[in-house]
Amino acid sequence: MTNTLPTDTEVAGMTPAASFLPRSALQTLLDLLLGQGYQVIGPRLDQGAIVYDSLERVEDLPAGWTEEQGPGLYRLQRRDDDALFGYAVGPHSWKRFLFPPQVNLMRSQQTDDGWRMSEVVQPVVRYAFLGVRACDLAAIAVQDRVFLQSGFVDKVYQQRREQALLIAINCTMAAATCFCTSMGSGPRCQQGYDLGLTELPSGFVVEVGSERGAALAANLPLEPLQDEQDQAAERARQRAVDDIGRRLDRDRVQTVLRERLQHPQWDAVAERCLSCANCTLVCPTCFCTSVDDVTNLTDQEVIRERRWDSCFNFDFSHISGGPVRDQTRSRYRQWLTHKLTTWVDQFGTSGCVGCGRCITWCPVGIDLTVEATLICQDQDADAETRS
Ligand code: SF4
Ligand code: SF4
């Protein structure tokens, strides 16, 4: 891969001093990317939310918009300024582009000689992601481990990931649902990007994170960074840190949650959980899929489709005769314990990056930081476990 995470030495060796891109030159960056054949994906307003979609013009960006978020709550709001990236994260993550919700894998066609099967050739896509947050850089790194580094390589993900150019934007505010500081994933973009930007009213402080980013920067009308711009960017980034009020004791949860499989809070959360799977679909790291053979109306062709699935779906654990996890309690417990504990055993990293999407988009406002804390905070249970 050309843009796997660079080592500190590589970055230190190639990174020039940060520079400044005037806001009036942002269109130059878009034109450069489009001219190089990238499909630029970035934030846009759609259906009352800030989502990721194709864009070609600076005017496509959600200037002057932000959002209010809370458990089961998402609402667009106007900002007092015309910031282009003045929001946290919306319902989409980059997962939908690197690991699409639906992929045709195989095609079977009936011929005079019988059925003929062939692999579906995947389209070559070359994305430039504009506006990747630190938590989402961490989520992409998690999916790299799952799809590229765990002994199995997902070819669809690999092709898209190899081609993707990542332009990160440091957060200068946080939503009430963010807890990246607890998960060690943000809000400062540290690694895994090609270009890293911090937005100021007059433009962007630009940091280079890879050779590809350096090549791009060389063609931009960058200006030397002034001390006051550097300090303003630092203050803006600190605002995001100061905004984050939600916490999760990651280390305690990682060790204790798996020991509390009979805790009564699993029943309490199951009474509210609808098993709707929203939390897994918006999560930037969840990767469950199902494969189905779909026949066309003439019975002449069968397409083998891979589609996003969820451990919350009743049939997902169906094994010879019935589902292993036939209660919402066991499905929620499976999701939370995998995400926060056994994912570490499996992939060497937590499955949660603290983006807060599952809290916002849960229709009944279930908050995993609250649930995990309730289950893990009871010290008496520790004593019971030891005795
Ligand atoms: S579990 Fe929730 S907070 Fe954690 S990465 Fe997934 S959506 Fe974000
Ligand atoms: S926790 Fe919320 S979003 Fe997830 S399955 Fe239950 S009701 Fe749906």
C-alpha cells in the first residue's frame, strides 16, 4: 500500500514546516484532486444532516453549519461564522466508501452448457477524502487491521484503501457525544493522513503526513506559516479538547466487562434496546456482513451479494437450527463486549474509537459509555469475582 501509516521517522524525515493555504485557494486543492482523477468525497448537507458525498466546488461544503448531538439526538444548527468544517461527525463514516454496504461478488448465468460462474470485476475507484477526523483516521487504521493485517485480505477494501488519499481536518469543536480523548484516538490528527489541515477563518494550517501529501502540497499555492496563525490553530484545536465532556475508563472496561456477563444491567439495557442495528451501521469499525445468492426473475442469473449485516439481527448467529443469540440481551452483550474487550484479543486494538455515532443514532438514546460504566463500576462485583 502506498499510504499505510508512516512511521514517526518517515514523517519526521519528510515533513516540511507547516504552511498555510488561504481559504481562497481551497478550490485549487479540489481542482488539483479532480484533475488527478480522484473522486473527491467530503461533507455536504443532505436530508437534514452533514453527510459524506461527492463534491467539486467549495460551495458544496456546509459553510456556516454545525450540529447538536446527544443520545438519540441530531439537529443541524447555524454557526455564528462561515466555517466550512465547523461540525464533529455525522451519520456517515468513510467505511461506506472503503467497505461498501453492498458488493456483487459472483455471477452465475445459465447457458446451453449449464451454469457458468464468474467473479464480478470490481470497479477501480480512486477516492480523495476531504475532512477526515482524528477518530475516523483511527477507525480506518482499525479496519486496516481487520481487512489487511489479520491473515485475511479483503480485496474490495484493499483496492479502495490503496488508492485513497486522506485529507484530515483537525476538530476545532466537539459534539456532546464525542469521547475520543478516552479512547486515545483524538481530537488531534496524529498519523495516517496525507495532508492534515486546521481551519482558521482566513484559511488552513497545512501539515504533510506522507510522500503523496508532500507531492500534493508542492502543487498548492502555500504560504509560509506565521506565528500568529500557528498559535491560533493551536488554540482552535485546544477548544475541541476542552469541549469533550464524555468519558470512558477504557482500561478498566477492557479488563472488567468480560467478567460481568451476568450483570443485571444487561437485562436493563435489553428492555430499551430495539435490536434495530443502527449502532452497528453507523459505527466506522463494525464489519459484519452476510452473503446471499439472489436470483433474477427469469431464473437465468444468480448474483452472489455481500451486504452489511449486524450482530443485532436475529438471524446473524443462526447455526444449524436456530440463532445462538436469540435474545436482545445476548446480542447487546455480544456487541459491547466484542467492541470494547475481545476486539483487543482479536486485532490488538479496541473496536471503539470514541466517535459517539452509536449514541447519537440510537433511536432510544442508549449510550455505550453509560452502559459500560454501569456494568464495570461496581467494586463489590470485583470482590465476588475474586472470591
Ligand atoms: S462503538 Fe460507537 S463510539 Fe465506538 S467507534 Fe463505534 S460508533 Fe463510534
Ligand atoms: S443499542 Fe440502540 S441503535 Fe443499537 S440496536 Fe439497540 S436500539 Fe438499535
